[in-house]
Amino acid sequence: MPPATNTAPKQSAAPERSLTQRLHALERANEIRTRRAQLKRDLKGGRVSIHALLLDPPAYVETAKAFDMLLAVPKYGRVKVNKILAQCRISPSKTIGGLSERQRAELVSLLRR
């Protein structure tokens, strides 16, 4: 019987990106970060409702963590946000765009109390 070989399986590398593609991706990422930071300030200042944000999120918020957006709301700290997410059966690492309709509705109804 021949000895077993310990060769690692071949991994496919990410496709090479041109300089212009990388710069465009960096520009887009910076714009998203800036818009999210402004949104968090607006949430904290009460200029934007978390309910409206959860029910109809803008495209730049879809990949943001629900936990992080809830933390930006006044009077919601880590403990309260974790309790709310656990009660709605939502993982703290879940993104806004990844929430199901049931999760959105349950979260909004809990936050309106």
C-alpha cells in the first residue's frame, strides 16, 4: 500500500484587480463609511427613526450589523441591545440586509414599546 501524501488542496486565488478597480472599490468603501457615520449621528440625535431604517434600509446600510445600528440609538447600550436581539432570535453579527421580514417586524414592534 503506497504512503498517503500530505498535499494541500489547491486554492483558487482572488482575481487580480487593476489599479483603477482597487481605487474605485476604496472610494466606494470610504463613501459608505462616511454615510454610515452620518446615519449613526442622525440616529443618536433623533433626526432618523430606527423603525424607518429597519423597515426600509438604504443600500449603504444593508451590510451594516444590526447590533451596531441599534447601539447608535439613544438609551440603548450593549446589554439592552443584546437582550432585544436574543428575544427576537437574531444573531448580533446579522446584517440589516440579512434580516428576514419576521425578524424586522419583531424587532420594530419590540423597539416601539
